[in-house]
Amino acid sequence: MARKLSAEKRKAWRGLRLTLAEMAVTHVIISMPIMVLFFNSIGMNQAQIALSQSIFTVALLVLSVPMGWAADRFSRKWCNVIGNFGCAATFVVYVLAQNFYHVVLAEVLLGVFMSFTQGVDAALTKSYADVIDRTG
């Protein structure tokens, strides 16, 4: 005899599946080989490419904890949505980039929005798993 799942548990399973699917889509970084060609086409040398990537990494590292706090304080789901749409919008900045400074702006924005979404993914996964475990 199959047990009927509670509404809370069904909602948690749905949220967990959606979060895992979102993570699979957003955590795949396939653009970097293409980006190096793009950076070279707008006149950036290897040192500038390395510096822009370092700036991105620092932005991501510095902002991950504060953005995680904001997600816990306000809404994990909305922070995840803002982060995903912000990352997508940042690629428009890349399209419009004409020089190193535009790329740095895009890298900082990408670091901000990725820090919104990446830390929240783990927290959302854990909270959904806790609901599923708690409701037995």
C-alpha cells in the first residue's frame, strides 16, 4: 500500500528537484575557451585576461559570505532567481565590452551575481532535504 505524501513533503521534493536541475544548468562553465578568443579579439593580452579572472575570483570570494547572509535573512529563492538572471544579464555586458575596463566591470558583476546563486544552491538543497527528512 503506497503512502500518500504530505503537501509539505511534495513541495519540498519539487523544490529539491528544481534546485538540482538549476544547479546542473548554471554551474556548467563552457564559455571560458570562447571567452579567451573574445578577450583577444578586443585587444586584451594574457596578463589582462589573468587579471580580469583574478578580479572575478576575488569578487566571488569576498561576496559569497555576505550574499549567503542576505539569502538567509531575506529569501533564498529570490536571491537564487536574482543571481541567475543577473548572471544572464551580465553576458550582455560582455557582448558590449570594447576594452579591458568593460571586461573588468562584467567580471565584477558576474562575481556578485554568482555569489548570490552559488551559495544559495547549497542552502536550498539542505533546507529541502531537512523538510523531506523531518516529514518522514
